Amino acid sequence: MNHALLVAPILVPLCSLLLAIILRRNLLAVRVLSLSGAALLAAVGLVLVWQAAQGVVLTGQVGGWQAPFGISLVIDRLSAVMIAISAVVALVTLLYGVAKDNDSKIGRDFHLFIQGLLTGICGAFITADIFNLYVWFEVLLIASFALMALGGGSRRLAGSMTYVALNLFATLIFLLAAGLVYGASGTLNMGELAVIMRSGEAPPGVTPALLLMLLSFAIKAALFPVFGWLPATYHVALTAVSAMFAGLLTKVGVYALIRLVTLLWPEYGLPHQLLLWVACATMLVGVLGAAAQTEVRRILSFHIVSQVGYMILGLALATPLALAGAVFYLIHHIVVKANLFFIGGLAARICGSERLADMGGLYKRMPWLALLFAIPALSLAGIPPLSGFWAKFLLVKASLDAAAWWAAGIALLTGVFTLLSMNKIWNEAFLKPHPQGEEALQVVTGMRPAWIGMSALALMTVLIGLGAGPLIDYAVAAAAQLADPQAYLQPFAGAGGA
């Protein structure tokens, strides 16, 4: 049973993809199969979270070989909750896509590539081997390349080229670093590398190679100063695609950073010092970039950058509370940011433009949409009692406890500017009348599945905020596992003083 659960996060979307390819000529069958696969993956994720909350850590070696020769898989508290929340966002993405995939070819390809993307994401969350992490990154990147270009058009093609170029560059750095690590240490198993690094006797060349690998993850996570590709690309994709990217893709890079840094550098050191400066710069540059934008999804894209800075702040401080804050922030932000992109895209479609100057009248015409926007927008800014308040509270408190006063100040200042940006969207798109009159607002039909999905995500944001205690407890326990990763270290307990 445990072995089946261990591989289920990969097998469920992979089997959904293969079956959808076989049935690709029947759009209805592809839709049903894709939605069923995402729902099943969400159920698997919830089971994994329930088991993880009981202290169960699933481990295994693929192929019958013992570590480090077999492919190691590990599902702990962090990977379990990432799988579950990713499946939920994917399910809402598919519901949004169903509401808009009238073009049978685009609809079919959309469902196929989403399943491919999910396969890569879940594989990255559960692997305990750096080379296989590279493989899963390649799987999700191939699917994301196709999704970015889906629908065609010169603007989308230009954004796709930027996205492909920067991500391929990051991938090449990752592959080069992996080769250097293997050449210097003779292994790419995360647990064995952790034993080597923790022994204090790492072979020459291992540490620089690992720092180079962290650079590749920093690019994928859109950290300062290598973040420019994200706000230049996410806003040009289809709304459903950009929402899933906004919620999940940068978080895979953040997850990789959290996993490797906590494994390889358990004590506060040079990587943490570098990441602290990078995190603060990312928060400030991202939120200031958002303030200068005039299109809804470009504003939201820059806010992805600034919010990633909060997560890395928790990793950089490296205290138990800070790590718990980073875990909580990951969960909160995936839900909130994906929903803001869904809502922003729908608002732009109704108004006929994404430019704030050409939008307006939405509060009067669609008060429910206004409420759905207000909930994640206020949560993103950290207004109590929504989920974002608790996420920011944990990180600011951790900063103050660590005497990083300036980091706490930057985190609070970023929250203020975030609120101002959300207020700008609210005033321009919802409160002010439409420049061309109310009759210019388009009537959008057939969006009931999308409304259900957006409402569910907004409700999750409220419930996380009102019932934050259990999730904070879960995040604290996840941080404890990150600080003492026995599932990764146990196979090598007899080597190097692990």
C-alpha cells in the first residue's frame, strides 16, 4: 500500500496523459479523463498529507537497487502538501479550461500538456536524486513550453521564445553543475551528498558546484537579479495556463532550493547569507516593478517575484520558525496567486482589455467577481484574518527573533506596496465606470465551471486564515523534518558520521 502511494503522484498524471493521447480524437473523453485524473491526484495528495500529519514518511528505491544505486523517492510533510495543493490548483485550471476550450484542438492539447506538466511537477517533489530532479525539470519544462505557445499569435510566440531561452539557460547550468558535483563526489543522491557535506570533509569542488546548482534554481524561482523572464512571459499565455504557471512553476524552483539548502547546509552559513540579501532585493524589486505596470497580469506577474522573496527569506534565516513560515507561505501563495490570475484574466475578458485605463465598471456589473478578487488580493497584501496575514506574521516574527530588523522592515514595506498595487487594480477595474460605458462590458457565458473553481480557491484562502492553527502546526512539523531529514540520511547512517 505504501509503495503504491509513493509512486502514485507520478503514475496518476502519467497514466492520464497516456490514455488521453490514445483518446485524443474525442475531446469529451479527453476532458473527462483529464478532470478525473486531476481529482484522483488531489485525493492521493490528501491521503499523503493525512499520513504525513501522522508522522509517516514514505521512502523507496526504484528498480530494486539499494541507495545510492537505485532511484530514491521520499514523501515527507513538505512534498506531501506540495503534491496535494498542486493537484487542487491543476483541477481548478482544468475546470477553467473546460469553460473556454471551444476550439477542439486547443482544448485537447491543453489537457494533454497539463497532465504532462503535473507529471514533471510531482516527480520533482518526490525524487531524492539530483539527476532525476533534472529529468523531472525537463519533463515539466517541455510541457510548459508547449502550454506557453498554445493558441498561437505573435505576442505569445515572442513571450514563449523568452521563456524557452531563459529556462534552457538555467537547465544547462543545472546539468553542468550536476556533472561537476558527480565528478567531485561520485554521487548525485541527495542523502549521500548531505552526509558528505555535513561531515565537514567535502572533496574540493563540491561546494562551488552545488552553489552553481543553486543559481539554476534561483533562475527558475525568478529571484533577483535573474527574474526578468517571468514578468515578460506569464501575461501573454492563455489565462488558465498563466494561472497554473503563476501558482506552481516558480514554486518548484523554490522547493528545490529549500530541499537542497536544508539538506546540504544545516547550519547557517554562506548560502544563507547570500540568500538573505537576494530575498530582500527580490521582495523590493518585484513590488516596485508591479507599481510601475498598467496591465493586470503584468502587475500580478511582478508580484510573483516579490512574494517568492518572502519564501526565500524564511529559508535564508534558517530558524525553525522561519522555515515553518516559508512552508506556510508556499501553501498560501499557490492558492492565492493562481486565483488572482484566473480572476484577472476573466475581468480582462469582460472589459475587453487588460490595460487598467481601458477597464472599469466590474463592481456594479459583477459584484461576485469583485468579492472573489478582494479575498485573494487582501490575502496577498497580508490583511488579517486571511491566509497571507499568518504567512507574513510568521516570517516577520522569525526575522525579529533572529535580529534581522532590516529584513523584517523590508517584508513589512513590501506588504504595504502590495496593498497599494491591489488597490490600484480595484479602483481602476472594479470601482471606476468603464471608459466606454457599461454597454462595453462583454457578456461571458459558459463559465460556470470556472466560477466554481475560483470560488473554491477563495473559500480555501478564507478557511486557511480562519483556521490557521492546524496548518501552522503542520508547517512547524515540516520545518522540523527539513532540519532533521532522517528519511534522506538513514540509508547512509554508517558513512561519514551521518
